[in-house]
Amino acid sequence: MYAIIMNGGKQYKIEENKILKIEKINNKIGKNIIFKKILLFVKNKLIKIGYPYVKNIIIKAKILNHGKNIKTKIIKFRRRKNQRKKIGHRQNYTNIKIIKIIN
């Protein structure tokens, strides 16, 4: 049994007891959250496809921790102009553990 959810403009394939790194969620560590934007649900031979989302399915997850990814370096360079610009970016994330998929 698995599902595909949408969070932060990205899609994630989830299963029970799986740990995911997703876009940052502004909740405290240890708090349970519920996902309602479910795009696809598969259980054995039962397949439900959302239009745009599947109804009557709830996914419960627990927030494990928050953090930042490693720094990504962005370099903008224009040739023959002696112009260079170096920027760094660290994206925030949240680790979650899928507790249960309720259908």
C-alpha cells in the first residue's frame, strides 16, 4: 500500500513507517500532521486516482526534526564584462515519519 501526496509544489511517494525529507512545515517537533492533498492511492489491486485529489483518505505523519540542506552555490558570470556574482542558498526542510494511511 502506498500513496502519492503533494506538498510544497513537489510530489512524494509514501508508505507506512517511511521517513521523508519534505519542504519545511511550521509546526513543533513531535506534533502529528495530516496530509489531505493525495494524488494517487494504491492498495493491492485497488487504484484510486484523484481529480485533482483523492477523497476519503487521510495520511497521518509525525514531525521528527527541522533543518537546512547543504549550501548550493550559484554563480552568475558575464563574459568580457568583468562581472561575477557568487550566491549561496540553504533550503529549509522537515523530516517526517508516516504513521498511518487511513482509507
